[in-house]
Amino acid sequence: MLKQRTLIALLLLTACFQAVSANWVKQNTNSFAWYRDIFFLDDRRGWIVGADGVILITDDGGRSWVQSRKFTNDTFVQVHFTDENNGWMLCERSFFLRGKEPANYLRKTDDGGLTWVKVDFEDADHQRVTRMLFGKDGTARAFGEGGVFYTLQEDGKTWKRSRTAIKYLLIDGAFTDTALGAIVGAGGTIMFTEDGGFTWEKATMLGEPDSKFNSVFFYGRDGAWAVGNRGRVFRSNGGARLWRQQNSGVTANLNDVFFTSASNGWAVGDNGIIIRTRDGGATWIDEKQLVTHKLEKITFAGGRGWAVGFGGTILTYEEGRSPQDTGSKPILMRRG
């Protein structure tokens, strides 16, 4: 009798985990593009950008994506819109074709992405810019290799280089309000600000921070999480001065993290890995992998989750949905 009860319990537990992992569904894009970033302005409007000048646009919450006409072979590393008309893309030239040109430049739109104007960083060189960071007060910064740092000026188009004492590769950043924010990067680097980015200080780390941090995310002031190589996950409770390591249960590189509440969060990484927590990161579950490609970014909008990466990978998540709910028709169309 005891063996039978144990077997039933195991079957129920297995079914529970299958139901959880089944909520992530791979979209049929008929593409092998390397998607580097995804951004939603609201529940309907979103953009995916990537290598070889690819731009995908949706205005129906991701039910369909339209591929814009290509105007460059450079890589779009990041896309961000401040409103329905104004947006920025961080662009990276091919290492083999850039010559004496700077490694990065920007594209700006003021017509919702119909046209993109090229914008150069002031005094740019071969140091790679990895990320743009937009503050809650309308300010914007960009940073990257060797602690290179740029600030968007009041004219809304000039990015001026500034001096910093940071020497490590900076990779990602986030603000939770107009004052509190953090930037993460190589060498176990987590820098925090409490004055809107005017000054940055090195955070205190409890655990094994000897890793490259690839992403940081704030959920209000209730918590912040940073993830990186070798499955590293660190959390800060209220503020960003002190960070404690959490056990992710995985050793794969984690590339991005997103929380929909102070308890519920996801992280994605290499080899298609997706891990989830329901208790603020105290425990993480390694969900079933749908792909073996590298996952670059994860976000949620309108109650749905999205993860994108290498090999034309677009995964979508909706609580309680199974793969049979999506059909098999391609969601990617080409414009023009």
C-alpha cells in the first residue's frame, strides 16, 4: 500500500512539473536569425532585433511578427522605445569590416520605427558599447568595455563621453526609480547608485562573486537580482548595497533575468536553459528545455512571457497554456 501511494505521489509530482514546463512554447519562425533583444512598449507593440540588421515588429501582442526591410548588415544589440514614436537601437559593426570605425553607433527613430537615423557616440573608439540604460526621469546612459560611459545630453541626440573609475567590462543595468539603480559586469562587478546615476559605488557581495554578471533586474524596492556565468544568481533585498548569493541549481551561463512579482521570476541562458522561482529565488526549478540554442533575453508583457535567442528562437509563455494551443503556422511575415 505504501509503495502504491509513493508511486501515485511521484506521478502527480511529475505531471505537475510537466504542466509547468509545457507553458513555454516554441514559435515557428522559419528563421535562423540570431535575436539579441526584445522590447515591448505596451501589451500590443513590441520589437525584436538581432544580427545582420534584423528587426521584427508586432502590433498585436506577438500573435504575429513582421520583419522590416533590412537597411544594414550590422548587428542590432538592443532596442528601446521611450514612447510610441521615439526609440533607440544600439548597433555593432562587424569586427572584420569596421576598419578604423568605432565598434558601435546608434540608430534613432521619431516616427515609431518607420525610419532610423544614424547617431554616433562622441569621441567613440574601438571600445565596445554593450548596453543603453534609460532612467525613470528621462535620462539615458550607455556603457561597455573598460568602463566606457556615455550620457545622453539635454538636446536628446548627443551622447557625451564621461570619465569613470570603473575599469571592468560593463554589461547590463537597471533603475527601479529615479534614484536607485545598478550596473553589472565582468569581474563580479555590481555598481549601485542612490542619486540617479551621478555617482556609482561598488556593492558588497556575500558568496562567490568571481563571475561575469550578464543581467540585473529590479522589482520595485522589494528586491533586485543579478545573474551571470556558471549559474550565478545574487539577490539584494531593499536597495542595492548588499547582495547575497542564491543557489540556482544549474551551472550553465545565465544571460537574462525577469521578475513579474517579488516572488515569481525567470532566468534564461546558454543551451536553451530556463529556470524559474516562485519564492523570490530561495529555490529555482530547471524547466524543460525546448531548444538547445543560447537564449539572450526574456521579458513579459500583457500577461505573456517572451524569450529570444540564437537560431531564430522565439519562445512564448502563458500560464496554463500547452503546446497544442498554438498550432503550427509560422508567425513571422516579411514586409515588402
